Amino acid sequence: MVTPTQRSLQIVDGAEISATKSLVAAGNYGDDDVLSESTSAGTVWTFSGASLQPGGMGKIVKAVLVAETTALVVALDLFLYNAAPTCNLNDNVVSDQVLWADRAAFLGKITFPALAVDVAGAAAVTQAVPQTAASNIPFAYVTGAAKDIYGVLTSPAAFTNEAAGEDIIIKLLVERYG
């Protein structure tokens, strides 16, 4: 395996990697609740191909979040890991980020500003870019044994305008290094 000090830090390519979940939204979300597809068997948001090789490096230069419902207009946090975390992944349950057991895999957090209804009025959208205050973009990372990074989406503030079965798409524009 090539170590980070042996690698060229030239950008090899850019890619858009994404993940989609259909929210359960079984009830009103409270402060720091997880947004997921199940109340009993939630899973991580998997962003496949974040690097070109296991243990590879990259940088998120833009993150976009699109919600199928126009009612979702809150800020959201995306906690990122280079291995699947053991924290709570179930929908509508208080997040326990970052567990001590997950500390080695924890990469950091991207904060999305509050969503807003798009021009067509068909969805709610937000993006985290370098100019967005507190977004943490650009966001450098090193993947783990896989070429993927994993996320847990949470809401820092309570909201009551949830919609069961509505999709959320998170797109990450990444630069991958060789």
C-alpha cells in the first residue's frame, strides 16, 4: 500500500458521487435526530467511489442536498466516516455522534444551510460550498479499506414538516487524488 507521503497530490479526476434514501418520517423530528430509511434497521449513507483505491485520498469541493418534499426547509448535518460507524442509524431517534468506538473512522461534518424551495417549486434544495459559512467545504478525506465514505444525516433543530416516503438525495462533487 502506498502511504500518503509517497503519493502524488495531483488531482487524478473529479466525480460526482451520490446516495439516496426514502425517509420513514414516522413522526416529528426532534433536536439532533437521525434522518434515515428505517426506524429499526437504518443504514449509513454510502458514497461509493470516493477514492480510486482503498485508503485513497480526495476532497469534497461541493455538496448538494435535494429533498423531494418542499416542506423540508431546515439545516442538516452530514457526519462522515471512512468506515461504517456503529452509532445510531435509525430514523427519528436522537443521534449519538460521534461514538468513541467510531473515533478512528470519523472524518468530520458538513453542515448544509437550511433548504429552500427550488425555482420550479418541485423540491427543496441546499448546497454547501466554500462560500457557505460553517459548511466545512472544501473537505479533505482519506478512505478506509474500501474506496467509499459513509455518512449519517442529522437535523440539529426540531421540525414538524416531515413527509414519509419522500426521497433525499445527497450529491458530493469530489476531486480524487492519485
